[in-house]
Amino acid sequence: MASAALVARPSFAADPFDLTGLAALLAQRKSGEARFEETRLVSGLEGPLFSSGTLTFTAPDAFARHTLRPRPESMAVQGNVITLKRGGRSRQMTLDAVPELSTLVEAMRGTLTGDAVALQKHFTTAVAGSPQGWKLTLVPRDRSLAAQVREVAIEGQRGDMRVVSLWLSGGDSSRMTIEPLEPTKTP
């Protein structure tokens, strides 16, 4: 009878999926390309605004958003420099010049590179789900940014970001869906 008490039972709980686990998963990807579609709700406008285009990323610090519709424009970040292009005009500045933009760029870059330290420096973070389907919620720590941005939520599957939602303090919001493109295979 004493041996019946030794019946095999799980003596461990499954490891929780937290920011450390998510960061390790995301850090595996060193580059990527994707298509995006974005819907923005802006107070004072009757209907939503739609845009679409492509996204590119190369670790550790380069990413770009090329909007194709409704009109061509782009935003490219390389290190501490951001370049904006629209209607034949180009503007370049350092991220240090616009602290709120810098923090939002760090949210994207920190997520893309799996940099948990950078994310926790700028945001209160919460992770839900599992590697197969996760959600990272970011709430700005900086008061001036929090006065503008209420929350950023990033959803994904494995190492791919699939949805980025942004809620501004004034009630405006955006939702970007992301469809990763297959990597080009070399012969």
C-alpha cells in the first residue's frame, strides 16, 4: 500500500510565459519583412482612416514603414536617426529631439529585438498567452508620454508580431494588422 502513495504525479508546474520568455522568442528573429493594414479612428472625423504598405526590420536598430495607400510616405529609423518622407519632401532628425517619438520607437524596437530591459525602462509591461499566441501590453512610464499615449498592445504568434494597437489619451486609436512575408530563399 505504501507504494500506491508513490504514483507518478506531476511535481512541477509549466513554466509561465512572461516577458523573459517572450523576449527570448522575439530575439531569435534578426530581420523581417511584412505587409500591414492600419485603421485609425480619429475624433472629429466621421469614419476611420485606412492605410497599407510594408514594414522592414533588421536587428539591432533599423526598421522602416513604407505606406503605399492612400498615398506614398515612409518613416525609416536607423540607430538614433529617423527619416520621414512624404510628397517628394524628406526630413531627418534625431530621436533625442522628440522624446515621445523616441519612446514609441523604443517600444517597437524593443519588441522586435526582444530587448526586455529597454521595454521595462520605458513601460510598465504585461504579457499574456503562450508562445503560440501572446499579447504584450505597454503602458508608458514617462508622464509626458502618458499624457498622449494611454497604451500600446502588441499581439503575436511565436516570433511574429501580428497586431499593434495604440490608444491615445484623447480617445483616438489605431490598429495595425501585420502579415509577415516569407523570407527570400537563396538557391
